[in-house]
Amino acid sequence: MLVTWKYRPRNTFIQRLDPRTRLIFMFSIILALTVPEIWDFRIILPLFFLSLTLYLMARIEWKDVRRVWIFIFILVIFIVGLNGLLSGRGGPSSVTNLPSPVLFNVPIKIPFTDIGWDVPITVSKTWFALTQITRMFTMTLLAIPIPYTIDPNIYGTAFRRMGASDKVSFTMDLAFRFLPTFARDFIITMDAQRARGYEIEKLNGGIPERLRKLAPFIIPVVMQSTVTGEEVIDAMDLRAFGTAPRTWLKQLTYALRDYFILGLGFAIFVACCVLKWGFGFGGYFVPEFFSNWILGL
Amino acid sequence: MTQPPLLVENLTFKYRTRPELAIENVSFELKQGELLLIAGSSGCGKTTLARCINGLIPRSYRGELSGKALLYGKEISSLEIPEMAQIVGTLLQDPERQIVASNVYNEIAFGPENLGLPHDEIIMRVDQAMKRLNIEYLRERETFNLSGGEKQKVALAGVLTMNPSILLLDEPLASLDPASAHEALQAFRSLADEGKTVILVEHRVEDALQIKPDRLLYMEAGKIKYLGGIDKLPTEIDHTQVKLPAPWVVQRVKTLDKVEETARSHKSAERGEPLVVFEDVDFRYGDDYPLILQNVNLTINRGDLIAVLGPNGAGKSTLVKHAIGLLKPTRGRVLVEGKDTREMSVAQIARVLGYVFQSPTHMLYAPTVTEELEFGPKNLGFTPEDIKISVSESLVTVNLKGFDEYPPLGLSFGQQKRTTIAAVLAMRSKIMVMDEPTAGQDFANYTRFMDALCNTTNGKHSILTENFASTLFITHDLDLAVTYANRVLLFGDKHIVADGKPEDVLKDTEMLLKYRVRPTSLLQLNLDLFAKTGEFLPAESLTKFVS
């Protein structure tokens, strides 16, 4: 059986918004940053604060999202940030193409060989890493509150009313519940195998050997997910899902506040496109204050 | 002439992945408003037959199908799914497998929504179904937070809104506490009385007999062994294969003159030293969450055969997870052989206490049953010779000999469950803890392994069972407690409300009913004969005390 995220009703402006508004606004910001390839901190920073404001307005308790934020921090800072800092890739080519003062070199060496090289950390790469992190957080600040603040009963309806087909809408409904279900199965399986003397923390050997030893843990989790998937399909088949155009009982209606937020999202997207493509504003550059500050350190 | 709701003629099916026939030459016919009980052991073909009736075979499960299965004269395989779903409503064994929506109202409305019915029609059907099952109070609840009994009722309401004329109920009582099972059965009976044709596939035959099914279809190895009225059951059905009401068993044993042969008695173990001690234990999942355990004090001693009874969602599993160290108390402490579980790893505790989880799919991973059983002993550092002996004896104990090289995940649910019991058995822990060991099991199989674990069969000791110091099982099956326990814990209201000998705890009918435990015919017969027996006994053993 699929479980849901830790949703609870809160009397907030954010929760009073139509779920479609929330989703469309989030996609507007993501598209505004990615389609015209905005890398200018003067655009990114206001959007970051706008996302942060909306996040805080959702009034989600820290204990509910602590684990998710830890995961996001690791992902964004260590993977995205470190990648930007070391390689400078994943963004505009100007990050690596532009001549930029080298701050220091990071020696990289392939273990058990004599092969190695120095990776230069430049001012440009450093600024790029910071920009990339801010850009990612701007998007995640809008995404994280969604499962905690949108009633799980209206995911499907929201997508259907946005024009998706019955099948796609219900698939999205199920997909939203897949992750918390996976997490639950993960914990139960871990407990079941620990009760058989299995200690994941004591795995040893090389990577292939460790992967092999993870089988008692990975296989039941994957199997459980597969079985759950099959069960859901059977249960839906037995109640005639997908055989006729579906009636969706839940109704959604836009209010004035929804039109305001939708308008804001649309305006941001259009503004970013116009600034970038019309005026050439919004591309990547290293601001002078940052160069001066970091080189003066 | 009016066509019968269901006509099955020489139905045979073989799954693509299995060498043997799952069902063979099955033939029967059902009348409108008839209630048919289908019973049989694990893997006897009951579920396959159910899948042939609801159309999942051949649509979702591929294989070789021959013979006829007609719904109102139409071949099932020729019917479109929406048509099919409005004729046969299926309630699956585990309501968790059936529920797809996240809230009760959406779940009940799911079928009619899929049929594209108008809003008003859907709302009317949902309201009617909720009223019919008295679950209006659940309307806004999240489905995953419901108790087992509530989930089953919601799943049934979801089926009823499709307005089927045939109800196919596949072991609907498996996860229900006795009171919830009783309520569900009453609902099935009244649906049949209202003219719906009801097919009840159920292991809990004695429970199902309470609502007086019109006929019983008993299957063995894919074939019909008996099809007829329930009045002939005491003579037609082997009471060692199907759990019959205690007076029927007594009558049958007397008729067959097997009184001495079938007599069993409890292992009358002396209570020894304490193995697990709960001291003033409170537990909650977080600061904002309600208490699940409150002031629990319990000592499990050597020689205890403990049955834990109580309603769905009372916290029984939470209690035993403290003993294995998977959960730590928020107040108080749990000691395993004198050591605080906070200072021990789960793996260390596993040497003392083996815990069989409720769901087999959370445990099974290995390519063969043998490798699955070797996993625990290997983790605990057994020698290869000891592993071999443990695995072999465990397989015999749970009646899985011959399945050594089968992939565990390819076995039936009942066989998977027995594999998990064997996997923990092979670890030779001192205490065996089982969560609903009989769920999805047929009577013959669970009697076999419970006899071995609780050592009730005189003289038959094994290296595994001799090693056990104590057994604890959580169950909804009161007769399991009557037959195998020498101590009963009644759990409710977050703590142990009664703890004592079965005859002391189970004689208080009022208290049992308060905690959703319904007295059975076996309990009643034992209470009636207690002056003569001096202990609780299985039905066969009571025969010699019945004049």
C-alpha cells in the first residue's frame, strides 16, 4: 500500500493557493532560470529571496523537513557546488573559457598509479559554484514544500485540470506517494535483516564485494516496490481504471490570489526571456566586487 | 432459462512459470444469492480459481487456460474490464493491496470515477456504501492510517460502489482482529441475503461457518475434494486439514475412534530465569506523537510460551520490536539477558531472540530457499556443519522439504511465510518471536510448525526446538493461544491489561470482548471441561473428557 508524505493542513496563504498555481509557479521559475540560461546573480538573487519568502510563508516545521534538507544540502553543496568549483562544467562555457586568475591548484591523483594532475581553482569557477548553488536552492525552495503542503488527495486532480490525461494524472498521483512508500519499505527491510544478524555498517571488501553483500537489503526493497506496483495495477484493473474517460470528483477553482501568483510567475518567465534574448542581460560574468574581495584575501 | 451468475466447467490452469497445474478440472455452479465458502491448504489453487473468476487470469497472469468459466452465460475472458468489474467485485486478501487512493472518500469513489459515472451518481453510491458498512465516520481519514479492520471495510465499500452482483472475497479475514472479522462476516452474510452471490475464500473456516455458508468447496492440490452443504462437514472434511468448530472435531474424533492416537498435551515447562525484562517502558515515535506503550512491565522467562492478544493497531508489534532492540524505550529500559538493549546491537540481541516479521517480502532475498535459511546462521558465525543441520531441520519443521532449491520469492504467500519462520528458526535463538505466524497459513501447516516450536507433540524433540527457551507469538487467532500458550498477554490501551495462565486470562469474556477478542468454540469447550482437564487442550485432546 502506498503511503503519503507528512502532509498536514495549515492555515497559510500558501496552502490556500490552488495546487495548480503552486505547480505552475514553480515550473515558471525553473523555466525562467533554465530556458534563457540565466546566470546573472542580479536576477538569481531576487528570485532566491522570493522563493525563500514563499518557503517561510508555508510555515513547515523544521523537524518535518530536516532529513530532506540534509539530503538536498549534500546534493547541492557537495555534488553541484564541488563539481562547479573543480570542473566549472554544468553551466555556460564562459566559466572555463574566460581567462580567470588562479586561486590555487587541487592535486588529483588516481589511486595506486602515478597518474595525476593539478586542477586549477579560478575566481570564475568559484563564483560559478556559488551561483549554481544559489540557483539550485531557488528551485528547491519552491519544490520541497509541495509534498508537505498540498493535500495528497488532489495531486491527480491538479494534473488532470492542468490538461494531463487520466493516466498521466493518476501516474503523477502515485509517483508522489512512491518515495515515502519506498522509505517505509527501506526501514522495515533494514529492521528485518538486522534481526537476522545482518550488520550493514560492518560490510567489508572491495566495491563489487560490498555491493554483493548489500543484496539482502536491496533485493527485498526492490521486490517490495515491484510487488506494490503490481498490486496497485491489479487493484486498479479490478476497478476498471483506464477503460473510459474518468470522472474526477474533486473540483478545483482559481481564486484572485491564484491569478496574482500565476501572473507573477508568468511575468518572471517573460522578463527573464526578454532580458536575456532581447537585451543580452542575464548571462554569466564574475562581478568585480567578488574578484576584488577574493583576490584581496 | 435464466443463466446462473457463475458456471465453471472443467477449468484447468497452469502458470507459465510453474511446472505443475494450479487448478485441474474444476467444475461448479453458483445461484443468485448463494454464499459459497472455498477452503483448502496453502497453494491448493484457491487464489488461482479466484483469479479465473475475476478475470485477472488470463489478463494479468499468463499461462495455459482450458475449460469454461461463464458469468451469466458469457465467457469471462471475452468480457471487457468495465463490464467484468461491474459483475464481479473482488476483495483481496490484504486490504493494503487493494487500496490505491490516499483518502477514504476517494478510495470508495475510485471505481465509479473510473466508469465515468456522473458526479451525483458517484456521490450517491459512495454515501450508500459507507452507510451500509457504518463507516461514515471514516470519510475524511487517510487510508494508510486506518486500522486493519477499517481498511478492510473501506476496501469492501470501494467494491460495493461498483454495484457488482457477485462478490469474490479472497481471504478477507486474514489481517483482522476477531471482532473486526466477525463484523466483516456479518456484512458478507447480509449482502448474500440481499441477493448478491458471495464467494468467500477463507482459511478461517470455523469463523466463516458462523455465517452459515450455503455450500463449501474444499480443494486439495488444485482439485475439488468436496463440494456440498456444511452439515456433512464433520464427516467429510479432515479436521487436521481444516480448522472445524471444536464440538465437530470431538464428534469426528469419536466417530473415527482416534481418541488416544490424536491426544496431545502442552509442554509443561517449568518457568526458569528471566530472559527479557521490560521495566516501566514508555514509547512514542517523537515528541509530538502520542504514546504507544505506557508503563509496560513484563518479564519473559525460560519456559514461557506466550500468546499476545489484542486489537489491531494496539501496539503489540511495537512491544516486541523493543525486545529485539529495533526500538528503544523513551522511558524505562528493556533488558535482554540482563543487558540494556540500548547498549546492544540488534545483531547481538538476535543471538538470544529471533524475530519473524509479519511480511515475508521484507525479508526474502536469496535465489534459493536453502541460501535464504543459511543467511542468519552465517551472520551469527555458525560452522558450516551447524548451518547444514539447522537449515535441514528448519525445512522439515515448516514442511518445506523439497522446496530447498526453489526461489523463495516464487513461492505462494503461505510458503513464503513459512520460509521466513524457518529462516529465523535456523538461527537457533533462545526466544522465538513471531508476528501473526498463521496469517495466510492453512491449518495443517501452522499446526505442524506450532507443534514443533511449542513442543506440544510428546516425545518429538529436535535440535532446534530443544534449543528454545521461550516462544512468543502475536496473534488474532484465539485458538492458537488456547492450544499452544502457557501464558497469555492481553494488550490494549497502550499497556498489558492481563497477564497470566490461559485459563485465568481467557475466562473473562467481558474483558476479552472489550479488547476485540471473541471467544471461540474451543475456548468455550475448554472452559466447560476445565474441572476435568486442569489445563487448556486442543480439540482432539478434549475428546476423552467429553461424555
